[in-house]
Amino acid sequence: MTTTAITTSELTDLISGIRGALEEHADWTTTAQHVGARLRENFPRPDVLTAEQRLGSPDGYQSHTLHVEPDGSFSIIAVVWRPGQLTRIHDHVTWCVVGVLQGVEHEELFDADLRRIGASDNHVGEVSAFAPPGDIHRVHNTFAETAISLHIYGTDVTRIGSSVRRFYD
């Protein structure tokens, strides 16, 4: 995961909005919904990343840390997915909000027995919010264009290394 120091007014407004959502001290599911609403209101453009970062890596999807709140309450990560790149099936240590900035992300949802219970193609501008339990999923760029998504996690991912709680086979 690379760290970037880019700060745009779009990102500053989003950070402010997330802070406001967290001041409500709600449960994780409600917090994710409130943060999702703030992302919809303050949706950044793909140029929140540099042109070089937007290229991604042929070796696998690439993450860029855009912001970590000083108290560790949330992190904002941009993920660049070249065509064909995917995650393993996984869940998370905390709530998560994702918005697609460019391209399309295909997401598959699984139940606790790893039965596929749903799938969707998430397009530019779409935001999804979820929290454990019930957050087992896999993300895949099944399209020919590079996809970029913004992920907001309710933790300091630089401290714990990732938002993933566990991977499933």
C-alpha cells in the first residue's frame, strides 16, 4: 500500500463530512450508512490520485492511502484495479464504505457458509456501505477498463496493515 499526500478541496470536504458522521456515535451499520451519505455528498474525481497512481500495477490491485485520521478512527484508501484483478474472498475488521470513481467493480457477496448470495456491478458514482457481520465478499474488475474505487474504513489501516479480518478459501 502506498501513501500519498494529495489533499484536494474534495478530499477535505469528505474528511469533514466523515468526522461529522462519526460524532453521532452510532453502531457500525448506521455509521457506515452515514459515512456513505457523506461520500455521496462529497464524491471526489479520479484525479484525487496522480496520473501515475491511476495506472495501477500489472502485479495486482494497488492501494493508495489518502488520509488516516490522527485519532485512528478512519482511513481513506484509493484502490486501482486493472482488468482481471480481484481480491480473495474476505471480511473486514470494521465498517466499510466504497464508492466507484472510475470503471466498474464486480462484487460477489457470500453467507457464512461461503454460498454466493448475490452479485452486482458497481458503476461510477455508486456507493455501498456495510459492516460485520455479513460483510463477506470478493471484488473483481471483470471489465476492460481500469477501475478506481475509494474505500473508507473505520480504523487506521496503516497501523493494523489492512482492513481485512480474514480470508476464506
